[in-house]
Amino acid sequence: MTQNGAYAIQLKNVDVFYGPKLAVSDVSLNIQTRRITAFIGPSGCGKSTVLRSINRMNDLIPGARVQGDVTFQGQNLYAPEVDPVEVRRRIGMVFQKPNPFPKSIYDNVAYGPRLLGVRSKAVLDEIVEKSLKGAYLWDEVRSDLKKSGLALSGGQQQRLCIARTIAVEPEVILMDEPCSALDPIATQAVEDLMKILVKQYTIVIVTHNMQQAQRVSDFTAFFSIRKQEETPGKENRWGVLGEFAETTELFSSPNSEETERYIRGEFG
Amino acid sequence: MSASVSQANLLPTGAEFQKGLARRNFRGSVWGRFYSLSLLVAILALIALVLNIVNSAFGYAITAYEVEPTALVAGGDVGGLDAEQLVVILQDYQERRLPVYIRDNLSVVDPSIFTQVPLSESLAGRTFPAELAAMTVTELTRDQQAAVLAASLSVDTLRSLVEVEVIGEQVIHPYALSESLFERSRIDAELLEALEDEPNARLEFRSWLNFEFLTAAGSSDPAAAGVRTALLGTLWVIFITVLFAFPVGVGAAIYLEEYAVPNRLNKLIETNIRNLAGVPSIIYGLLGLAVLVRSLEFITQGRTILSAGLTLGLLILPVIIINSQEAIRAVPSSIREASFGVGATKWQTIWNQVLPAAMPGILTGTILAMSRAVGETAPLIVIGASTFIVTDPTSPFAKFTALPIQIYQWTARPQSEFRAIAAAAIIVLLVLLLLFNATAIILRQRYRKSLQG
């Protein structure tokens, strides 16, 4: 086991800035290994920002800056000796809009392993089959691996993206509203898949859909917005962690009135 | 409450609405007519251009032979004759000029000493009867001179000598296509006039653009002149241009789009690249002359294909950079994120995802820039492309001429025959441009298809 026991990722006093602007302030939470943790909250509360700070995806945005500690298996991910490329391999990501590469299904899944230097056709074949099976897409595409990934339906594309992510054998999968562009049936398939994947992977999911959080997640973090009027007419807004608890607990007996109003759907 | 009342007052209804609608529709139809008129003007301009060129490139011409081909060989076709028969014709009709043919086609020494040195020296390395080696050209008999020509020259060279020197087709008066179609009676009258001076004169319909025109080298005789030298020169120059401008331009675009942080310096650079794209081409010619032809002469060896190619490369570099930047910017960031998300480095992401997705746009931009370079005349004149040259370019360090230069030079001549072949050369240039643009379209479609599977 890792030195932090059941915690895969620990955030401690994390602030995220975009340029001079504070986006998220003082987030501390522990994400448990092989559990699904959901981030919920109103638009603009910074839940995606926090998610993207976990695998250093924010580095790609010019001017983005993270303060505080993001610890993965005891290692601070923002320590100078850590290479973000390695972080992103071990902490994979699935995005809001299915974004397969404009290549064949096979090449989509084999992309990550090829980046790592795997050249053997036999090994690649095995990884592709294993990953597609892992994403429950194999039976639908096995006869047609040369077909373009873009030719699949939206739900299949999203599962292809999941297969692509698990092909590099990450330990954590971050999902940024993975079902918001999918219809209910495709959503169901992805949710079912998450419940299977969680036996092997730690999953963090951002969702706008409270029912989804309730259906799939073990833990839920509720983010909310703080406002401050700097000068009249100009408002500073940033996100904070409102409440973090086991999902059943958070939805049945929320600690704060704000959480309760949000999960009852009074604002969003 | 008051909402319904105020709405009825604020927005027109009934007859007022109908009137307003008619006015709105009228305004739309006026604009629509203006747009179609604009298109009509553009189409008319294009048609006028094409007609003007075709008008000059085809039509009747009054021509005359020095010697009728039928007098040389039955049927008048010298193409079927072998080397010996051709030499016999040369000997029969141009006996005194045989030494000149030897000098122009075979001599390896300076023309001023050609007649004074023995053949072993003046024709060193050529094949000729060995027993003649000690003699000078002027000591040979006519038969021996003919033997030297027959031994060394190819059938093609001999045939073109016969065509130019013996048959000697002369264009007395070319006519435009419009004249040929509508003023036939005047042409016939002029033919009768011409027959008084030149009993061999005859009228023939000529396409100045023909296979011989494409394959013949430049010549001061318009009937024999062709565009081969200029066409090869243009292709060589464009090859160098693209070889230089494509990698450098795409590289700069990748840097600006993917690596450069948006600070003031980089913004300044980007703005100036955009300005450079609008600098008149003659200024690039001056740059090429000062830097490539003069200062870097030890590399480029002066007014060569290399200098011209690099000058045109500099000219289209900003265009390629801007087009490539736009193509790279159009690649959705979701593809970049997906690549980074599975642990790709920045370079792996650029090489494997961004560049392939941007390639259709980059290629289209490059080929369009290339088309611009093909037609450029001013910078080539400034750096000193040869205006008259008959030897094909064989390396980047060769002297050269190019199609637009050749066209410019031909149109500047007073004789009307040259205007006709200039029009033919313009057609060659236009076809070349069309080929480039068609390639751009095909490449783009191919890439797009391979991306979407």
C-alpha cells in the first residue's frame, strides 16, 4: 500500500489562479483509492479547475498557477522534479465532449502505448483488445478496428476515449462531465462502465447531474461560489469547497443550508 | 397589465406591417442584385482575359519556306530521314556553313581560335574520323566536314539544323484569331501582295502553342522559339523556393502558435510578419540582389537558380507562415488535450495530432503561395534572370530564365510574331498555375478523407 493508506490523492490548501484572478481558494480534500468521488456544484464554482489541477492539465493554460499541495501517493505533483507528462500518464483524463483523434479506432487506443515507445504489433494488438474490452466497446467494434473513431456514435466515442485512457494503465481516471454530451442510454452505458472500472481505478468525476452523482459516486464534494464586491459594479467570484462527505450522507443530511438548497435544485 | 397595451403601440401591425415588409424585401432584393452584378463583372473580366490570350495564340499566318520541304523529300516530312540523309541535305543547300555548324555544336575551344587549331584540340573528346585529327577545320574538304557532322551529331540535332537552316520557315505576317475568323478577305488580299515579293508565301492556320513550342529551346527566330528553357527554369526555381520556404514557414508557424508566449515581443513579430506579406515583391528583389546575389555570392554563385529560388522563398515565407498559423489554430484544442491527457509530450502532440490535422490547410496555403511565386516577374528581373538563354538549367547554380521573364521579353519585342508566341507562353504559364491549384484541391480532399476515415 502507499504511505497514505487508502488515499490516492490529497489536496491541501489548494488555490488556483488564472493570471492575477483567483479561481479556487483553499480546497482541502482526500480522494480515496478505488472509489468514485464526484465533484458537484453550480456553474463557475471551480470544480473542473480543481479536477484539472490534479493531473496538471492547467499547466496548458497560459497564466494558470496552482498554490498548495496536490499529493499523489505521497509525492507532491507540483514539486519541481515532477514531469507533468508522467503525471498525466498515471492520472488519465476523460473529457466533456468525446474527443477521439481523427484516426482509426485501433490507432486511437494504441496512441498512448506508442508514445511510450511500444512498437511490437503483437503487444499493441493485445493492449488494444484489453483496453477496448475494459471499456466494454470490444464486441461492438472488434470487426472494424480500422474504422475512424469519428464514425462511432457519441456514446461509443466516449467509451473509446475511456479505452484510450486506460490503455496507458493509469492509476487514477479523471472525468470532466463525461456524460453531458450523451443521450440517456449512452449515459447509462458509461455509468455502468464506471462502476466496473472502479474495481481497478480511482475515479474522480465532475458532474452537473446530481442524480448521476448519487447513482455512481461513493464520495461527493460540493463546491460553491464566494463573491466579493471589489469596486461597485465589479465583482470578484471564486470557488470554495462547501462540503465533502460520503455521497449518501451528503445527500440525506447536508451540513450546510447552501448544500441543501443546491441538491434540492433551488439554484444551479 | 400594461404589457399588451404597450406592445400593440410599439410594433407595427396590419397594413403598416405589410408596408414595412415590402420595404424590407425590396432592400434585400436590391442588395441581391448588386451581389450578382459583382459576380458578373468578375466573370466578364475572366472571359476577356482568356479571349485575349486565345485570340493571340491561334490564327492564320502567312509563312514562307526558303526551300519547300517537298523538294527535299517526297511528302515533305523530314522526320523520317536518317543522319546521313540529313547531312547530305545540309551539304547540298548550306555547304559553306558546315564549319559553322561544327563550331556551334561541337567545338570545345574558344571561337576565336577554332579555325586555327587541329581537330584533335578543337573537338577533343568528340567522335570524328581519326585520320582528320591533325587538320584544322578549314583544311577539310566539304565531304570530310559532312563526315564529322554525321559522326558526332544526333539525328534530332541534324533535323533541327535542316529545319532552321535549309527549310527556314519564315513568318511574314501572323493574324489574330478574330482577324482570321472575320477578316478573311483582307488576309487573302494581303497574301496576294506577299506572293509578289515571296513566291513561296502561303497561308496556314497556326496554333502557336504546340508540342514543338513546349520542347524547343529559346531562339531569336520566333518560328523556332520554344519555352522549354523557361519552363525548366521556372520549375527549378519553384522547387528551390518550396524546399526553402515550406519547412521554414511551417516551423515558424509552429513556434508562434504552440511555443511562443503571448508577450509584447512575440505580438510585435507576428504583426510584422503580416506586414511583410504585403511588401511589394520588387523590394524582395532588391533584398535578393544585395544579399543573395552580391554578399553571399560565394554560396549562391551570383545570378543563379539558387539566388532566385531563395528570393522567391523569402517573398512567400510570410504568406506560408500566416496560412500555416491559421491552419494550426483551427485544430480543435480538444485534440491537443486528448493527446496531453494520455501522457504525450508537447512535441509528440504537435507531431502526431496537430500537424496532421492542420496539414490540409498548410498544404493549400503553401501551394497557393507557390502559385504566386510562379507568376512573379519583378524580383527575378531585379536579381538578373537571363532574358535570353538557350541552355537548359541542370543544377541550382545554373543561369536561368523563367516563364514570366520570357513572356515579358517576348511582348517587349516589336515583331508581331513574338506577341503570338508570348500569348502561347502565357497559356503554358496559366496551365501550370491551374495544375498547382488543382493539386492543392486534390491534396486537401485526400487529407480530409484520411482524417475522417
